[in-house]
Amino acid sequence: MVSPMPYRQDNSFALPKPVKDNAGRTVVWQAGVLGNIILGAIGAAVSWGLYGPAATVLVIGQPAEGSTAAAISLAIGALASALLVGYGGARWLTNEFDKRLLKAAAAEAAAGAADLTKATQIANASPARAFRIASGQSV
């Protein structure tokens, strides 16, 4: 039986790191805090560039005759939406990493002998910990 514990993540490490299986193959790279910050900042910058006031700034070429150059500014709404897009993008990527880990854990568990203790531990573990339990690595 699965206990009603809230979903926990183990992504509180600073730098990106690989998760390897027993054969030493990399199953997935986890982004870490720094990776999530960088990916979120990139997502926020892209959002601001596409939908903010910077969307009308010329990068190459000359403005049309008689037009005025666009001033770059940052409104609260543009900042808030860029931060929301950055946060959502980083969360989405973390969830994709976790999904790959859970698939690998399911494959490892299915390949092994039935073990009720491991099944209970996996059901209550974070994705990386579930993979380590299923593959028999030190937990």
C-alpha cells in the first residue's frame, strides 16, 4: 500500500549531475539548482524578447525613414510574465528528468524479482531514490 506522503524531490544539489545505472551508463542528467536557475533565466529572457518591449527593437538594419527608435523598458507585467515563463520552463524540465528516472526505475524493478519491501520503498521515494532502490544501488 502506498502511503499518502506528498511528492518529494531530491533536486536540492547545486550543480548538474548524471544519474548512472549499474553498468555505469548515464540514465539522465539532473539539472540541479544552478541548472534550473540558468534554464529559467534563459526562458525568461526569451519570453521578454518575444513578447516584451524588446520585441520591436531592431538588431540588424536601419529603422524605416521617419520612424523613431524604440526605447527599451521593462514593465512590471512583462517582468512578471517572463519570471513565470522561466519558472514554468525550469519545472517542466525537472519533471521530464524525473519522468525518465521513474521509467528507468520501473524497468529495473520489472526486471528483478518481486520484493514487497522494495515496492513500498519505491512507492514512497523521490524519482532518483526510487531508481537507486530499484537498481540495488546504495541508498
